[in-house]
Amino acid sequence: MSHWIIAPIVLPALLAPFIVLAARYHIGIQRALSLAGVVALVVIATALALQASDGTITLYRLSDWAAPFGIVLVADALSTLMVLLTSVLALFVLLYAIGSGWDNRGRHFHALFQFQLMGIIGAFLTGDLFNLFVFFEVLLIASYGLMIHAGGNARMRAGVQYVLFNLIGSTLFLFALGAIYAETGTLNMADLAQRVALIGPEETVGIRVAAVLLLLVFAIKAALVPLHFWLPSSYAEAPAPVAALFAIMTKVGAYAIIRVYTLIFPPELAATQGLHDLWLLPAALVSVAIGMMGVLAAKKLDRLVAFAVIGSMGMVMVTLSLFTPEGIAAALYYIIHSTLAGAGLFLIADLVRTGRGGLDLNAQPPMAGAALTAGFFFVGAIAMAGLPPLSGFLGKLLVLNASFSAPQAAWIWGVVLVSSLVSILGFARAGSILFWKAESLTLEEADPSRSVPRPLSYVAVGGLIVLLAAHTVFAGQMHGYTSKIAGQLFDPAPYMLKVLDTPGKLSQPKEGH
């Protein structure tokens, strides 16, 4: 049993209260502790990912209680990939927050930031559905505190809306857990996978209800249409570093769908057939369309990026709904791309806000530092819109290739291609207004309150751009790795045997099943 698995959860859990108690009034100490903690997270996450890269599944039993009676953490290739992505993103977001001074515009930013990382990483590593719910609540509470950081009525209204939607999801999650436990007597994912498979076809009503409720919960987290209404205002009104970190939060919903619906409710399970293709796929296609139409219609840059996130999540869900190894591999590649691109664009929007004094898409005097900001926006827009040669283009090719033999291929190809054109028009319109039309005005008209973004802010955004470029250059290796992860997901026996530690032995169903 490796104790390193719990380190990415324990480290921020201990660091957050220490920052509050020992360095509440010393922003310099808070920054040093928070940055050191995130760097340590990157190192630990890298080590865990390397350990899992050959297919090794590592287990941690809290208090040394064996599953399914005790809580377990499981580090396989999928969970360690998501933990590494979260840690790397957090590093650049934290650098931006420090460089731009956002962390000093309210109280307890760094403590809440650490609690947020604890919730996200815990959700990726847990092997138990109830503890997935617990970590969802941890990240919900921390994210609400981060959302209203620096105050403001608009931010408070968006925060309340965000909390209400997610509380609905939490309530549905509890109902689903109650139904699952009533039917199976367990909430351990590996144990559930065995027990659900043993339930007879005449006694599957409870399991069907639970599967639908879980899908609704995860769809809310992933901002899937029509459960997306909370995202545009919430992400647009949040402080820029917070919105950038939130780019990984929608991926928690996608991760949960991948984990639960390949392990517990696989496509071949008769009780839940139809959830993927009949319900998830249409919602995903509508999400792509709504997101890209929002990009074209947005009147402010931050809302444009928020709608782009909705569209990118729809793209992820399109490939997930296929529930094939090729689809899962393409979805994982696109998840990495959309996380980096979305976070980068939120930070770039803040650079624009700093240089222009606002985010309205209308002609204004030239902004300070326009050349570098425009270059970053150009790269980020190309990546998010899916133009060659960056990873967005390669990701969409993988999506189209994975859906080539699907019965709904014509719909998928049509929506993806048309929405890509619409997103190109939306980003081109925004870029021309921000960086081209502004040149026709005189510098004397510029607002003297505008300022040049600090160098560390450019370093943080540049780091995300470099990661996007690396994700493109090493696309073959990355897709090969995500294909290996997909293969592991569609062969869950090693996962179940590792967690339950009962080779060749199946759990017995609840009495009466």
C-alpha cells in the first residue's frame, strides 16, 4: 500500500488551515506557502502518473480497512492523468493570481485555493461513490468562496445562482446514493460493479433510477445542456484566476461519467442501455451548438470564453456518449486540450481587462501591451476554435474519426463542422474588435487608469500556451497514452480485483437478487 496516493489530498488539506491560522495577515508568506504546496503537488502527481503509466493500479486503504467496508483511494492511469492535469493547471493559475494581484483583493484566497485542489483531486482518486459526493461538496464550498472573492453585487448574484444549481445536483446525488445502497448494500465502485451485474432483469428498476439520477448530477457538473444555465454568469463574473481553475471543474463531471459508466453501468449492461446514445448524445450535440452560438453572440469577452467552455464540454460528451475505446481516447485527449485552452483564454481576458479597462466587445483606444496580448489571444482562439495546427484541430479530428462508424455519424459530423465554423467567426469578430479596430483611434483618447499587465501574468499565460503547443507536438504519444487508458477502462477486472483483493471471487448479491 503506497502512502503517496493520499499525499495530494492531505497536503492541501493541511496547508489551507495552516495558512489561515499562521499567515492570515501576511500575503507574502501565504504566497510562498501556497506556491510551494502546488509545486510539491506537481512533483507528487508526476510520480503517481509515471507509476500508473504501465497499467499499474495502486490502492490506499484509509485506516487499513479493506474494501468494501473501508474507504479506498485508487490511482490508475485515468485518475493520475487528471490529478497531474489539475496540479499543472493550478501552478500556472496561481502564478497568474500572484502576478496580477488578484490574490490580494480579498481574504483567504490561498486557503480556499488549497481546499479547492483538495476537493478536485479527491474526486479523481476516490474509489467510493459516497466519498465522491463528499469531495464534490468540498470543492463546491471552496469554489463558492473563490467565486465571490473581491466582492461585488454581480459576483454575489452569480455565486448564489451557482450554489443553487449545484445544491440541486447534490440533492439528486444523495437520492441516487440512497437508491443504489438500497439495491446493493454497498457504495464502493468496484464492489458495485460486481453486484449490479448480478441483479436479475426483473429487479432493475431501482438501479435504472439511480443511473439516471447520477447522469443528471454529472451532467450538471459538466454544464451539459439543458443543465448549463449556471455556467456563463458564474464563470464570467468570477475572478480571472478562479475562472481559469474552474476550467478543470467541468471535467470532474466528465471524469465521473467515464468512471461510473464504464465500471458500474457499462454499455453492455441491459438495465441501463439507452442512456448513452438515446439521451446523452443529443444533449451533447445541442451543447456544442448552443456553446458556439453563444461565442458568436457574446457582447463581452468573458462570456464569450464561458460559452466556448460549454461548447468544448459538449464536444467531450459527444465522444463519451459513444462509449467505445476510440471515443474515450479521443475524449481524454480533448479534455486536456480544452482545459488548457479554456484556462488560458480566461487569463487572456483578464489581460484585456487590465489593458482596456473593460471587456465589452466594442472599439476603444489602443490598450497597453496590446501586441503580446493579441498574440496570446490569437493562439488561444485558434486552439479553442479547432483550427490547424494546434491541438484543438487534432482533437476534433479524433472526435470525427471515433464517430465515423456510429449510426449517428452524420449528425455528429454536421454539428461539429458547422459549430466549428461558427466559433471561428465568433473568435474572429472578437479579435478584430479588440485588437484591430482599436488601432483607428488615437492614443490620446486612452483612459489613463489603464495599466500594463505585470510580467508574471504574461509568464503564466505563456506557460499555458507552451503546454498547448506541447500537446500538439506530442499528439501521437498523448493519443497513444489515452488509448491505453481507454483499454484499461474497458477491461475493469484488474481494477476490481485490486480494490477488493479477492482474485477469482465475486461479491454475493443482496438477499433477494
